[in-house]
Amino acid sequence: MTADSSSNLDRRTFLHLVGGVCAVSALDASPRNLQAAEGSAAADRSAFPVAIRVDAGRALGALKPIWRFFGADEPNYATMQDGRKLLADLGKLRPRETYFRTHNLLCTGDGTAVLKWGSTNIYTEDAQGNPVYDWTIVDSIFDAYLERGVRPLVQLGFMPQALSIHPEPYQHHWRPGLPYKEIIAGWAYPPKDYDKWRELIFQWTKHCLERYGREEVEQWYWEVWNEPNSDYWKGTREEFHKLYDYAVDGLRRALPKARVGGAHTAGPGGEFQREFLTHCLRGTNYATGEAGTPLDFVAFHAKGAPTFADGHVRMGIASQLRALDGGFAIAAAFPELKGVPVIIGESDPDGCAACQGPQLGYRNTTMYASYTAAVFARHHDLAAQRGVNLEGAVTWAFEFEDQPYFAGFRVLASHGLTLPVFNVFRMFSKLGGKRIAAESSAAANLEVMMKEGVRSAPDVAALASRDGKKLGILCWHYHDDDFPGPAAAVSLEIQGIPKEVARVHLHHFRIDHEHSNAFTAWQRLGAPQSPSAQQYAELEKASLLAQLEPVREMNVENGQGVLCFALPRQAVSLVMVEWE
């Protein structure tokens, strides 16, 4: 279509009000097509107009796949039936470039998986106090990752019982409903012998090299502990610095090119994070006596804060955005860290995947999906504003084996059925190449989002990429409040397609109540806790990323085209445009 044509501007204004799905260009805008579009619009007169403009010719730099990191408290689920299936789904998203982070890899125990706990029995001692290493369980976990195209982000934690200065009680017996602090036990304490701690890390790293090869292991990330500024660490700040130094010394002795970082603080970390970074960059190494400790990436956590008010879930996206910005600001304040990668070690709408409650009712629904689309786009924006090198953000969600179907945990799958949120990552995986300019008339202001969240008008916006002759345009309709609202009548104008191109292929994927949604399919079946083989097959099909319409062609003129569609509240669309 011709951008400055008055007749086309009139039609575009009309199309802002159109519901349903239509593709209109100068060649398609016939009276018959406009009449059909008007009839479709009559079905939802409450839809509000949104104009989104994407410019394929305006690149904003590489679009890093920051979404490709995942994690969970419980390492042992990875070797179970549904865990292996979900790992395979993760590996397919971006083979050999997807990473998994987990707690409890050094904990003492028999490998039984329970909520917020795991163990490998990697280290015990004989009667004389000599170390006994057993790699059996931890090998099975890493094997499960690597066989399915996933690599470890290795967490060096927590403390084996034989090394803990406070070994009893050791394993917690927490369950949903109990106070969260009850998970803290002997595993959270410093080692009684730092040399033995260092040697454990050295021996484990050496074993990984022997089992998986140097070329593979050099691609992993390594970190020490988790949230040492919280109850997860029962030592002092100085003792954590010492723990880190000794662990890194053992790691680098076996693997000189190991990529190690931290401190993986709860939230931005504040003064704790600043002191840690200062110690690594300018302090005296406890293990070597030399200046500084290796720091190949900076890590912290960022969480939202949902509530339950007036009978519905209200998300707290502002809390997560403020945490992201605060952590980026701390990293940016150190000149030595210019260009050093930053990894958000846990990046989620709330703080406890294994907890349940009414304020967490978003998890099975498309609200989790639309939140994820909206917040990941702002990860990119905030990192760019602070000038930091954002490498990745870990979604702290996996699966819980042998729990009821759709039990309300923060997971990516239930009984092997991927949830709507997982399909956002399937959408992310189709984006790539360069990020390109995308503007929306209904995008929430970032500064307002950080202060107030998305509490008045919805956030209807887009993230777009170009990879050669392929465009990917991710559009979402997000609001903090989980109650019904009108759809957005989206007019998506695409510019910057090569002018010699007359037609493009169009793929339109959707996550909403009816598409890419195993949860609503399960509800329609009567919410069975023991679905039949036929029912499970139906649910499995519903769990996959679905197309809103068949693949088709769309006319373009002078490098421009327009696609119009209705985007329901809390829904996500991915429009893929390709040409020869």
C-alpha cells in the first residue's frame, strides 16, 4: 500500500476497528474484502484500536536469545519420565544453546526428588575423615541434559553434610503452606574445611572433563551458591567471599577457561552485590593471596510480586522491572565490568515456584504467557538504557513429577503437557538475527511500568526481528489485573520489505483461550485427573504452539503491507513474514 495515500489512510482508520483476522494491502482492499471485514468487526464492537508499526529496514542491533536459560530447585526431576520429556522440549528450542540451572547439586542424600529439595551424595567422608566422591547421581542429571540438547549452568552448592559446620538437622521437610524459612537447614552453612571444599570442586570439574570432554565443558557456565544475601547462606559476607574464592580456585585449576560468575543475589543485591563485585575486581583473594578473583559474568535475581485483590490476581510486574533496573545499575557502576555479560539467575513473576495460593492463580493461564512476553521485551530495553551486556535471563520453572494435573505450581509443563507460557518460548525461538524497530500506539511507558505496573490501560506492544528474508513480530496484550477486558483491534503495518517484493508468506501463531492452551482443553474435558489415552493425546495436541489461521500469502506494495487482527486480553501473537 502507499503510505501517504488519503484513501488508504481512511481505510487504515477503519481497520483499527476491525475484529477477527484480515490481511489488507492496496491490492486486497476491495469492496468485497472491506464488507467482510466490517461484518467481522460487528462481532466485537468493544475492541479498541491499536496501531503497531514495524520497520524491517531499521535494525537496532543483534536480538540476543536471552530467554534460553531455565532452572529449578529440584535437580532430580530431570531424570524422571516427565522431566526427561520437558528437557527434550527445552533442547529443541535452541539445541546446545539452552542452559539449565539448579540448586542442591552438592547436597547429601539418596537422590529422591521432593519439593524444594534434591541431592546427589557427591561427597561423603569415611571414618577417618577422608573424602569419598560419588558421581553417579550427578552424572545421570547432566547426562539427561546433554542427551537432549541442554547444557548446565552449574551451581556449586549446597554444602555436603560432611563438610557443613552445622550438619544437623540437614534436610528440611518443607511443604506448601509451611513457612518458607523452614527450608533452611545444615546445607546452608559454610564448610568446616575450605581446602576440602576447594578440592571437591576441583575433583568434580576434573571428572566432568573426563566424562564430557574439554570442548563441551568449556561451553558451560559456573557459579557459586545461590542468593547468599538471604537465608540461603548462613555465613558472613566475608565467608561467602572466601567460599567463592576457594571454589573458583579449584574450578580454574581443573578448567582454566571456566566461565564463572555471581553473586546470584536475591534481588539486585544492593550493598552485598557491590561488596562482592569490589572484592572480585579489587580485593585480595582468600585462596591465593593474589589480587582479585575471576568474574566472567555478573548475576542477580529479579522477581515480581503478585497479589490477590477484589477477587482476582493482580500481577506485580513493576517489582520485577525495578529489580532488573537496580541490578543493571550496580553492574554499570563498575568501569571494569564494561561489556562483561550479565545473567539474571532467576527472572520470574513471583518468588516461589513450589508455593501455592490464590495470588498465584495466573500460572496455568495465558496471563503467565502475556506477562512473560511483556517483561522479556523490557529486559532488552532496560539493559540497553543502562549500557550493560545482557547475556540471559533464567526462567525459574520446570516441572513437578507425580503432582495433580495443573496443580498451580510455577511450571512449564504438567504431566508432560506444556503450559501456555512454554509456547511463548517456542515463539521466542523463532525470532533471531537483528532486532528491528517496532512502535505501538498502546505500548505502556517503561518508566510508568516501573513505578505503577500496568494498572490503567493495557500494554499492547511488539518485539520484532529480522533474519535475512524473514521477519518475526511478537505482539502481546498484557494487563496486571486478571479480569476480562476488550480485545485489541490491531493494525500491524510492516515497512522496509524490499521494494521488489510483491507477495510474502504469512504464518500467524497464537496463544489465547482456544490456541496453544492445554489447560483450557483439560477444563473442557472436565478436568480429569486420570485422562484416558485418547484424552491425553488431545491434551498433548492442545499443548503445542498453534497457528491462528493456515499459512497464506499477503500482498505488499512499495515495501509495505498491513495485517489486521483481534488480539484478546492476555493473548500473544507471533507473526512470521517470509519472502523469496
